[in-house]
Amino acid sequence: MKKPIALILFFGIACSSCMAGGQPDQKHTEKIKQQVIRYLNTGDRVSLETYDQRKLQGAISESRTDSFVLTIEGRSATLNYSEVKKIKSFMSRSKKQMIATIIVTGALFGMTAILLSQDK
């Protein structure tokens, strides 16, 4: 009877700390900080999830030592790097337009080249 109780207590204590999610380690926090700096420099909009399950979208407007400012529809929120679980960028509208322009221009040049080669 003592062994099952001891196992239940052991796994209860050990697994509760694993399941809690807790705070991220320093390596994860540094990774988030580097991503924030990159997205701030490129001006990309971001989507992020915090450890308390909040999901936010906006643009990073400022990067500080321990935190950053996320601007959401004219309002700003200051978040610590250690609060952020995941962060990813959205492709900006200007980048999408640039890619579409390159594709259309390439297609036009390709069609022109095909038509000119058939005339000869």
C-alpha cells in the first residue's frame, strides 16, 4: 500500500512542475528578444502567445532591455520577453505587393520571350 501512495506522490509532484509550463529559461527569453529586435527592424506585424494564454497581434514599436512595446490598433501594451511563449511575423502588405509584382513581371517577360522565339 505504501508503494502506490509513494509513486502517486512522486509523479504528482514531479509532473505538476512539468505540466505547469512555468517560466521560460534564459535561452528561450534571449531567442524571443532577438526575434523582437528583428521584427522591430523590419517593421513586420507580429502574432504572439503569452504563457498565460493571451494571443495578441500588432506591430512592435519599441524594444527595451527586459521588455518591448506592442502597438495594437493605436493602443500599446508593454510585455516582458519572459512572458512570451511564441512569436511570429506576418508578411507586410508591401512585401506581398512586391512579390506579386515580381511574379507578374516575370510572367510577362516569359510570355514575351516565348512569343518572340516563335516568330523566328
